[in-house]
Amino acid sequence: MRSRRKLQRIAIILLSALTLVVVGFVGAGCTTSNDYLLSWHLVDSGKHCDWDANQSKYESYVVSGAKTWNAYKAGVFRPDSISVVQDVRISDVSELGESWLGETSPLGYINLNKALLDEVSSNCKQNTVLHELGHALGLDHNDNASTNIMYSYNTAVTALSSSDKSSYDASYARY
Amino acid sequence: MRTKKSFSAKKKGILIAAACVLALAVGSGIYFGVTKGGITLAPAVRSYVININNAEEVAGFVDYVFVGRVEKQMDARYEDVFERESEDGEKTLVGAPYTLYEVTVLENLKGNLKVNEPIRIEKEGGISMDGKFLSVAEGDSLPEEGSLFVFAVSAGADGSLLANHNYKLMKTKLTEKAIGKMQPEQLQKAMQAELEEAEAQADYKRFAEACKNEVPFARERYTASAEWLEAATQ
């Protein structure tokens, strides 16, 4: 009888501990009230996100976008080279029938949709590229304000908001 | 001898254990990295020009909205293939997957695609080149064989159809086996009954209404080669 009760207690403690681990694990990828994070990112273990945009007509926007994010946390974005292997490949697609301007995949690529991007202003193009680079850093959409780069929909905003920076702080902590 | 106190402690223990198991089950299902049948979900995130949660905006963006039954999932193709090297030096081929489907159009809500004949539509998403990941836009899903969907699709310059969004209505009862046992008149009635059941679903009603009040989106548009030519010339 005693040993049965003891076993029950041990089982409850083990299960509780396991639950805490799972909740903590999930919580690491979940958002707090200020941080909007994806459960993945494309930053390597050296805290770099090395990009290749040689094939993209928007490469100048990528350079500028990387500079904007790096102004907040230096050196994370780097162009790839012979010695620096890419973490994210940025290329253009032409999908007239799709309603997205850009997409970022955890498989290691960003696609920019020329069919729509060519029709928007320079600032809107920059906003799209900044936004997709934000996803590569592990930031999720943040629809609390349209002044966020990580707002779900395209705008002409080209500067990081305090919410963007807060989310970036949280994402950076997990690289 | 069991006391009242020991009995309620036992109940508490069982409840806590059940809650832990439930939390574990829920926790393991909501994370990128969820693996089912050896394939891990890899959700892509997108930046849209429309509000994809607004049916009127979706209806205004696409060229066709229809109720369709997915007959067959066919091959996937891959765009912009490149070789990716992981930190431990492992090299893999990566490309954006597009999966082809054979779909029977049952009812048009916008546009005039051929009805009751199979057409082909493509959807971005599918199994990765190495077979390890299921790539699909976050919050989206891929069409399933044997189910009815509302499809919102656009035509390409070559007349092909690309599915922007699909909303599951129900599983079909008209499987090949079931159809094989029916007389033509029975089959007609069964098809009509199935369509009526589809029309009772919330997403059908939402899009039927949305197509009447679509928010127009100005862009270059093309005609699908699967369009019903007679109706298109009326």
C-alpha cells in the first residue's frame, strides 16, 4: 500500500517535471506581450545570418535592409563569400497570381515576388525586404501597429520600431 | 482501510497526471519541428498585399473561386533550386515545392471553369526535395485527395491555374469504390446531395457572399485554359 502511494507520487512528480520542460520549451518559442517570435530562425551558431542575393534584382534593397538591422545589432547579417557559407538564399520569383510580396522559409530561402514588388514604391520594396530579413532573424508578425516592420501587411515604413527591436532582443538571446 | 482523505488525494493525482499528459500532447503538436510520419512541418511566413483573412479581399484578388473535389495529388516540382550547406558540412538541395492536383469543379462562385470535368491546379507547398519536410505557408494547408474545398485560384499567362487559398468543406462520400456501385441516375442524385451538403458549410457561405461583394484588386490578369469557353463568350 505504501509502495503504491510512493509510486503514484513519483509518477506525479515526473509528469509534472516533464510538463514544465515542455511548457518551457514551447514558451521559448512563444511570444510574451512584447516579443513576437517564430519558432525558428536562419541565424547560425556564430550568430550570423549570411545571405546570398546575387540572383535578385533587389540586391541593393537587401544590402540596405541588412544595414538597418545591423545598425541595431552589429554584424549579424553578412554577405556570403567563398569562406562564408550562406544561411539564407534570396531570389526572385514571378508569381502574378500570388498575393504575397515576399516569403521566408525555414528551409533557408527568401523569395521576392517580382510580379507585385515591381508595382510598389521604393519604400514599399524596402519594407518588404526588411520584413523578410526580420523573419530570417526569427521575428514573427506583429500587428499591434502598422509602424512595425514586422506588421503583416506591406507599408512604406523603413525604420525599426521599438517593438521590432524588442522582438529582436528576444530572438537574439536564443541564437 | 481507505479514508475519504486518501481517496480525494488519489483523484487529485489522477487529474494532475491527466493534465500533464494533455499538456504534453498539446505542447508537442504546436511547434515547428512537429514530425508526423517522419516528415517535419516547415511553415513559411509571408508578407501579403491583401488581408488574407478577409474573404472579400481574397475574392477580389483571385480570378476564380469554385467548389472542387480533389481527385488526385500528383507530382511536385521545385523552383529556384540551390545547394544549401549546413554548419556540419552536410549539403542538401533546396527549392520551393509546387504540388499539382487534379480537381473536379463542382460549382463556380467567380469565373467560369469547366464543371464536372477534371482540371489541374497547382499549389505552392509540398514535400521538400530531401523528403524530410512539409513546406506550406503558415496558417495554410494543402488540398487533400478525397475532400471538397472552396478554391481561390489565379490564372497564369500560360493558362495554368495556381491555388492561392483552399478552404476545406468536407470529405467526399463519392469514392471510386462507391461510384462503381451506382447506376447513373443514383450517381447524379448523390452528386447533387454532396454539393448541397458542401453549400451548407460555413466557408462556402462566406465565399458565396464574398464573391458578390469582392474588393477589386487592380493587376494584370489572364484566362485559364480550363475556362468554359462557351460561357466566356456570352
